[in-house]
Amino acid sequence: MEETSHSDATFPNQTISVAGQPYQFQVASEGISLKSGSSMALYIATPNNIMVYDMGQPVRVVITTTQSIYSIETNVESPS
């Protein structure tokens, strides 16, 4: 699996609406530290290996931190 550094990202900052509220997403320029009890949203703008033919198929996202590994599985859906 080839990884792309966050500094190689060429897409602009993104604003998306979640439950009618706009949220500004930015490319991280370095590691991100969160205070205990804080939360973070992850937005994948251009997934490398997910195509229209994958609709309804499960996909797993794994995030590794210095303290834990987080994993979630969901089905591929069409953006709306």
C-alpha cells in the first residue's frame, strides 16, 4: 500500500455541510494533537481505491495514533 504524505495533497481546503452546519476542512501541515475529551472529524476528499463500482461494498478506515488504533467499517455510499 502506497502512502501519500499530507504535504503532497493538491486539493484545496473544503467546506462541507453536516446537518445543515458548514464545516471547514483543511489539509494538516503537521501532526495533530488533541486535548483529552476533544474530538476530530476526518474527511477523505479523494480516496485512492474507491470507485463507483464499489457502491454498497464495505470499506475500512484505520487510524493509528501514539496511544491507540481506531478502526471503523462502513459501506460505500454516493455523495449527496
